[in-house]
Amino acid sequence: MSIMTKTGDDGTTGLWSGERVKKDSLRVEAYGTIDELSSALGMARHLCLQDNVLYAIEYIQRLLFRVGGELASLGVAFDRPINEDDEKTIETKTAEIEERIPLRGFVVPGMTQGSAALDVARTIARRAERRIVELSRTESVSPVLLRTLNRLSDFIYMLAREEESAQGKLTFV
């Protein structure tokens, strides 16, 4: 089976749940931005040095496949939706880093290669959240998915600070 299906030649794409929608629909833009975020995190994974950050990045990438699957499902419930446990896990992991690295002001982003890549990923996470919020104005989006995406950029931010702190490069404005 080829990756080239040619079914999108008319400007439509198939959702996970089987429907076809325009490639420029807000739903496709939302899950496309999630895909972009996962790719940016893949780059960050090759630049980060801290084991706990590497594990966290993989955790996030796996979570993002579920976010994308949920966003690509219309009219049919996705079989592994984002839930309160996912939201709580991100909150807990973020708080753990905050305990180790108390922030006392604004931070200059990107002081190491890994943190720079994570900071780019963080901005993509925020854009993804904006796209999903916009989608939620006209289509059904799970409130827990929205909350989880809101917390995700904070988690990625703290992962970047973890990389900088471990290398003695955490720099406040």
C-alpha cells in the first residue's frame, strides 16, 4: 500500500472517523498544528541532555497522538480521548520541576540547544491551543482536552528551564 492515496487531490482529507473535510478546515489546521508540535518535540529530543526531559518529551509526543486522534474524529467517539488523568499528570510533572527550579522573574529563552528547541515547541503548543479554542467556538471539543493543552505549554516551558538549569545556563532578565 502506497502512502500516496491521491484521495486528497480534490482538496479534501479523510478524518480518523471516516468523514472527508476540506484540507483548510479549522479542524485540520488544529490537528495539523499538533502534528507540527510533535515534530518540533522530536527535534528537541535530539538536542536535550537531561534524561527526565527526554522521557517527558516522549510522553508528550505519545499524548499528542491521542490529541490529534481526538481532533480528527468527528461524530464518532475517539477510543482513547484525553482525560482528567492526563491533565493531572501534566500538572504534577510541571509542579515537580517548579519545586526544583523556582522562577524569580522572566527568563531569557533558548540558552542551550535543547532549551531553544523546547521554547520553539512551546510557542507551537500555544498556537495549537489557539487553533483548538477557535475550533471549539463552532464545533464540539472536549473541555478536558482544552485544559490539557493549556497546561502543556507550561510543562514544555519548565522542561526548557530544566535543561538550562542543569547546564548552569538559566538566565533571568
